[in-house]
Amino acid sequence: MSNFMPPAELSRAFVNISKAKASNAASKLFVLGILAGVFIGFAAHLATTVATGWTIGGAPALFGFKKFLVGAVFSCGLMLVMIPGSELWTGNTLMTIGLMNKDITLKALLRNWGIVYLGNFVGSIMLAWMIASMSGLTSGAVGGTALNIAYAKVTAGESAHNMWFFFRAIGCNWLVCLAVMMAVASKDIAGKVLAIFFPIMAFVTAGFEHVIANMYFIPAGIFSKGFEGAIAASGKTSAQLVSLNWGSFFTQNLIVVTLGNLVGGGVFCGMVYWWIYVKGTKQA
């Protein structure tokens, strides 16, 4: 007996997964969405900590290896989402399989996406506040890293390069949804862990953009602005950090990354696999 689902069976399984997600109670979707936002936030804080202190003689060192380790530890976020169970908007873009197969309506799809996205946002912000504002963990060097990560995410789009984030976001959720599909295909926990680890490590190491992760990273940077030690560790001046604010969080990152993630997961994964393996099959 195989310990994984082959591609055709896996793709058809997402029809039923889409139906279950579309019919779940709004209250449960919202709480499960909060949990997923928190789980991704835990991984984001871990990644921020691991990314801190990689210098030799004051200069950045071992760039690629550092990125690999950051990606490796960040993969625990999707493991927490997939194995104990919660609702992550980026993974739920695969519900386009159910939509294209006419097993769920557009209204039901948007209902799920709206509730889960809001829940992810609430969970991420809540954890960012707890860690970056109330725990003191970002009052020094780790806070400097949090500030630099957040600053980069809201300023790279300022010089007419917002489309950079759009295409980075496509690549990100393409990999994330492949990780979700492979985790569902595996029938044991060890297989799920391995299925999740490699694509998630790959997207982080590659420098792609994940909207739910950014719901933690950018607010964590904003909250860290309250610590002088974090500002000093970042190497930025208070004047430079003015551009890191709640407005730029939305306009310079969140909106465009959301759209890119939607294309990467909903189109390049969901719709493509529906067309290849589900469309016109009797099993659907």
C-alpha cells in the first residue's frame, strides 16, 4: 500500500477539501485563521532571531548559508499549520480547484478567503505585539534585525519596483501551495515534515514574499521602533525609519504581495492542477 497519494488522486482530493473549507462555520474559520497567523508568526520570530549577528569584522558574512538556515527554521510555521490543523489564506488559494470544478461557488470561496485572511491578520498582529512590544525580545540586536527586515519590505517598492514584490509573491505561494499539496499527499507525519521543509526553505532562501509572514515581520519592525537599542542595532536613523509605518505596510507591501500570492497559488497551482488532473474526470 502506497504511503502517498499520486498526483491525480491528490488533485481530486482538493475538490473535497475545498468543499469542506467552504462550508465550515465562520466562527471556526476565524479562530483557525488566528491560529495560523500565530503559527506563521512564531516561525517568523524564530527566523528573525537566526538571522541576527551574521557579521565578520562588521561586514555581512555567509549570506547564502544564513538565508538557508533562516529558511530552514521558517519551515516549522507551515508544519504547525498543516499537522495540528488551522486555516492559512495562502494555502487556501488552492480552493480554486473546487471553484473551477463547480463544487463551490465564488461567494463561498470569497467567504472563506475573507474570514481566514482577517483571522491570519489578527493572529499575526497579536503575536507581533506580544513579542516585539511586550516581551523585550526585540529591544536589542534581534530588534535591529526585525527593523531591517521590515524596512526592506516597505521601501524596496518605493522606487517604481512594486512589481518586484508581485513576482516574488507569485514564486512564494507557488512553492507554498506545492508544499501544502505534498503534505496532504503524504500519509505519515515524517513525510509531511519533509514535504513541507524543502519548498518552504526554498522560498525563504530565494527571497520570495509571503503575505501572512509579512503580517508578522512588518508590524514586528514597527513595534520594535519603540526600543532605542533596536534602532541602534539596525544601523538606521529615526529619520530613515519614518517610512516604516502602518500606511506603508499596506500600500508598499501587503496589497501587492496578496495579489501575487493569489496568482501563484490560485492560478499556477490550483487552476493548473485542476485542468491537468481533475477536469473532465468521472471521479470529480
